[in-house]
Amino acid sequence: MVKTKKIKSAGRFGARYGKTPKARLVKVEEKQRKKQKCPFCKRLGAKRSSKGIWNCPKCKKKFASGAFYLEN
């Protein structure tokens, strides 16, 4: 998989789709892949396992919330 400095993870699309949609995608993907604050234990550590499903390894909770990031 090719990643470039300017478009990061959206480099997988090559020359298709243009700069602006790829930049938007990169912003969403970076936010969804970061560890987020768990609504139960209030600690940083919840990770997205699939669409709308989140896991917190610290308090061992599995819960549903936003598709891309947690709304705290």
C-alpha cells in the first residue's frame, strides 16, 4: 500500500477522486483510529472495533456509540 506525505492513508486511491475528498477522508480516519475517552471509566483507551461498536480494555466494556468517533 502506497502512502504519501500529503495525502497519508488516502494514497490508496491513487490519482482518483481529487484532493479535497481525500483530505476529508484522512481527517475522519485519523479521528476514528485514535484512542477515545471511555464514557464509563472516563479514561483514554476506548478503540473502535467495527461500525458503531467500541471496546474499552481498561474497564472491559463493549458498547455502541457513533460510527466514526465517540460523542463525549
